[in-house]
Amino acid sequence: MESRTPDALLANTQLQEVIEQAFQALPSMQRAAISVVDMEGYKIDEVSNILAISSSNARMLLHHARVAVHDAIEQYQDN
């Protein structure tokens, strides 16, 4: 069961802000790749067509974007 204490709600809001800041700090192509795959559900082949890049480049952009967001989350949780 999810905690609804004021502290838990504040932590959740802070985490959402960390994720949003990390997302906004991404280079535009990484932001586009993570948006269309993780938020809109497109497949890598579709992403490569949308962004007019190779599939391997799309995978690389997505990987770097996910790592950056994940790192921001880890830093938040460590503090």
C-alpha cells in the first residue's frame, strides 16, 4: 500500500521534479527518443523513421537518455 503521509507526498513531488529536470536537460534528440519510446510507446524502428536516423543511433540516443534520467533518480535517492 502506498504511503500518503505528507513526507511521502513531498518526496514523490520532489522525485517528479528531479525526473522532469533531468528530462529537460537532455539534448533534444535524446529527449525526442525517450519521449516517443517510453512515453508514447513507439518501437525503435518507428523512432528511427520519425527522427530520420539509423536504428542503432536511435538505440544509442535512447540508452543515453535513460542513463541520464536514471542517474538523476539515483542521486536524488542517495541524498
